[in-house]
Amino acid sequence: MNTAIPVGAKRSLLPLLSFVLLFLGSGLYFQSQNVDYAFYQLPGHVAILPALIFAVWLHRAPLTQSIDVIVKGAGNSNIITMCLIYLLAGAFASVATATGGVDAVVNAGLSIVPAAFILPGLFVIAALVSTAMGTSMGTIGALAPIAVGLANQADLNPAVVAGVLLSGAMFGDNLSIISDTTIAATRTQGANMADKFKENIKIALPAALATLVAFSLLTTPANTISAEAFNWTGVLPYAAILVLAVMGLNVFVVLLLGIVLAALQGSIFADYAITNLGKDIATGFADVQEIFLLAMLVSALSEFIKQQGGLQWISEQVQRFTQKLQLVGNKAQQLAIAALAFISNLCIANNTVAIVLTGEVSRNLAQQHHISPKRSASLLDIFACISQGLVPYGAQALLLGASFGISPWQVITHNYYCLILLVVALAVVLLRTPSKQSAS
């Protein structure tokens, strides 16, 4: 099973480490100096440029070949798909704001949901939408404008509200049957989707319930919240999005229809000049250009890591470490599968790609140590999603940071669902008996 690791595999991880240290280090420094928007003093898509130059130097190949690696990574189909979602999500948010749809939905929510249940209510909505749509990015793109409005109207901490939305979005991203991560995990492990769902929900549901309790305790009912006058027609575009999502419509179609419906609603009921539609869409595109560029550049950096054997080196180190653990049955190998998915995603910041890259190694481990396909698929999906929800340079944290005008670091520190899910998942692996684990 072991294959020769390319020379320089370990050092291929250094550029990523340098990017993380530079990005987070500069933000923390400026924050310690009480500088406003500390994490925006050195934008992520600029901070990653030295790391890319470092990676090119370490590649030790003709410059044209290194550029080809950058282009291949930046042009990854999963990354381009995410970037297109960024654009449509930005356009929808811009048009919905300009047509008064965001204000209408916010005030409708405030008139219905008691103050004490705003945060848990938003978590449940985000969880349902992401489960129906199968994408955390689509969920965040659709709900972020509403969440921003709720935070402003109810005088809530924007970082907490962003964390609530990220928590709900990652719940569905991990659990949904139509999610890319579910498809990747079941296909690489040879598992049935229904079996994987049943295995997964045993871990995800307790974590979600604990998260609901946590967000309920964070809400301060003492806040005085009053809904302003609004037109119910402004809610229609969002209601349509939710219905279409439940129907399982493609996220691109959902967001495109959302833009059209928001514009029509505004022009008919809110005195919106339809001639401004093109300008508002362009504004939405511009709002997400930073995360658009950063997503592509992070993927380019990860391509160097993949080609130079960085992930293969991590895989071997994880397996060696878990073999030393004195655990009953196949628990050590389950932890190895979990660690492979988690660490690989830290390097790539794309949970679907991380699952695909580590799928073959994980399947071999599962077959050799009698771990059922549904369990290995569940572990891959869960720990890749946990990692994705906790990286400040991940697509979800970046989009939420841009939407709320806060740093991605602030977003992930309030993602309580992924933290609780991590504890629950580890507890299930360590405490459940091996005989139950090995059942197919």
C-alpha cells in the first residue's frame, strides 16, 4: 500500500503555512493595535501572493511549468463552480437589498419569531435550507442578507450571527444526500447513500441539538426588538428560493431565479427602476471579487501541495501515529480516516476535493480493518466538513466575513456546531464498541 513519497513532500506544505501565518498574524497584530477592520489591512488575496511565489521557487521547475500548475489549480472545476456561486450570491444579495426584499424579510421575521429564538431559529432555517440545497455556499448566499439585517435590527453581535449561519450551513453540507461531499464520500468508499445518511445523522443530530441549546443561551431576550412596517410581497423571492431548494433545484437556477424574482417584485411593488438591475448585479459581483480571487489562488497553492506529495506525506504520518495508539479494535484506523480528511482539508480548504484525494487511502484502511463503508464514508464527510467550517480561508468563512463586514477569523470562532460536532464524532469513535462498528 505504501508508495514512494516524492522528495520535497514535506517542504511543499511550507508555502501554505507561511500564508496562514502571514494572514492571521497580520490581522492579530493590527487587532492588538486597535486598528479598525484589522484583518482587512492585509487582504487575503494579497497575503497569499508571497506564498505562491514561495511555492513556485520550491517547485524547482521551469517557470512555464509552474504557471501551468497555478492555472490547473485555479481552474479546478470545483473552484470555478464555487466562484460562480459567489458571483450569483453577490448579485442576489445586491438586488434583494436594492429592491427592499431584505428589509421585508427581516421585519417579517422579527414580527413572527420571539426575540429569545432569533439565533436558534436562524440556525434551524439555515440547516433545513442547506440540507435541501446540498450546498453550504448556496445557503449562505441566499440567507446572508437576511442574517445581516437581523443582526442590525436586533442589535446582535454580527460575528455570532455569522457563526449561527455558518453552523446551519455546514449541518446540511455534511448531511444532505445531494451534497457534493456526500456524493464524493459514498462513491469513494462504495457506500449506499441511505446507509451513510443513517450513520451520519446519529452523530450530526445530537450535535445540532446541543448547538440549538448553545445559541438559545446566547440570545439576550432583554433586547427590545420591534418590526418596522413592511410589504409582504418583498418576502416572495426568498420564499420562492426556499421552496425551490426543498424541491432540489440546482443552486445556480435557484439563485438566478432569485435575482429575477427580486427585480420583478421591486419593480411592481416597491418602485424599483428595472433599468438599475444591471448596475446592481455588477455591484454584487464587485462585492465578492476578493473572495473570488482568494478561492482561486488558494486552489492554485493546493495544487503545488498535491503534485509535490504533501498530502501523501501527511497520509503516511497520520497512519504511523494512529498505529502507535493502544486502542481496542479498529478505533485507531477510524481516527486515521478522520485525521486524513481533516488535515487534507486544512491544506486545500475544499472539503469535496479533500474527500476525493483521501478516499482511496481511507477505503484501503477501512477494508483492511473491517470498518464498514457507511462508517468510513461518514467519517470522511464529517471531519472534512468540520475542518472546512473552521478554516478562516475557507469559502464559507470568507463569504460570511465579506457579507457582515468582519474578519473570517471572527466568523469561525463562533461556529459552535462544528466544534460540538468534533467532540461528538470523536466520542462516538472512541466509545462505541468495535463489534458494532465493523458491521456492514
